[in-house]
Amino acid sequence: EIVLTQSPGTLSLSPGESATLSCRASESVSSTFLAWYQQKPGQAPRLLIYGASSRATGIPDRFIGSGSGTDFTLTITRLEPEDFAVYFCQQCGTVPLTFGQGTKVEIK
Amino acid sequence: QVQLVESGGDVVQPGGSLRLSCAASGFTFSTYGIHWVRQAPGKGLEWVALIRYDGSKEYYADSVKGRFTISRDNSKNTLYLRMNSLRAEDTALYYCFAFTDSPHWGQGTLVTVSS
């Protein structure tokens, strides 16, 4: 199975700062099938980025996805208060679907 | 737009059974494979099972193989998950997931296995 490793585990930042989240795959992942999500307690995952770099409907342009092959990045510029949450990556091109363990972006 | 609506979650005793449903709309259901994914309280996401678009093949996580059965009724645009021999560790929010031109999730249905 494809293992997705996210780093760092926790990011402590202030509103207005930028966040850079990494997702590294144990083998190459087609960009078509790499997605990023935001999740808050008690809520379903919210799709942010699909196809490694395409923003989902209604997602602000401060969320930027990039990368290919085994290295993918989610950048959040100008953090807003509502952006403090857990973020995780997913590959859905190969069974079993796999997920990163998550990066928590917390208020410093 | 694509909608996936799960139902059937409940509180069940260890060793019990439950059937979950996922009603789909907004896309041609019969042309896409559909997955079940679960999330235990405070834990990460775990893939559970996949069924091919025509129901011809199923795939399972080792943790549920032999206990869970995924199925679908393309005439009703509905996905199912039959869960037998439930264990405490099966307690989770269960989501159905589809990739059409992008990923789509339902809101989940809660299964609690407890005596």
C-alpha cells in the first residue's frame, strides 16, 4: 500500500502568517488522485484541493496545492482564524485508499 | 451536484450486525466504483472496502475481511455495507466515498459497538 507521511505533525502559527504542509508518498502517486482536506472536530472532511493543485468549489485562493510524484505541498497563505484545524492528504488512485496522519495547524 | 447520503448507523452490541446504506445522486452511479471509509473517534481515516462500478469485484481491508460485505444496487443508486461480528474497534463514523472528476464524500453515519 502507498504510505503517506505528513510533516510537521503540528504547526503553531499566528493569524496572517503562512503555513507549509508536506505530504510524502512511499511511491509515486498520480497527481490526478492526490487530494487535501481540512477537518474540524465533529465534522466530515472538507475537500480543499484535488488533482494536487485544483481548488474545490468555494475554496479561497489562499489555499495552494503543488507537487508531483512523491512530494506534495499544501500552502496556506495569510492564515485566517477559521483555518486553524487538522489537514490531511489522501491518495485515491490505488486500493487501498490511504491517508496521511494529519498536520494540526494551531494558533500560536 | 454529487450527493452521497449515508444512513443506518446505530448502537449495537459486540457480535451484532448492522447494514449501512449510501444513497447517491448527481452522477451516473452505475459507472463508478464506490468506497466505504471510516474514522474512529479521535483517530485518522481508514479505508474499508471498494466495489467496482458493476458490482463484479469487491476489495476489503484486512481488518474487516470475512466480516463485512460491500454491495450495490445500481437500479436504486445505493451502496450498502453489511457488517457482521461487530467489535468495539469497529466503532467509527462510516463514510461513502466516490471519485468522479474529483473526490466526493457523504456526511457519515455513526456506528457504536458497545455492550
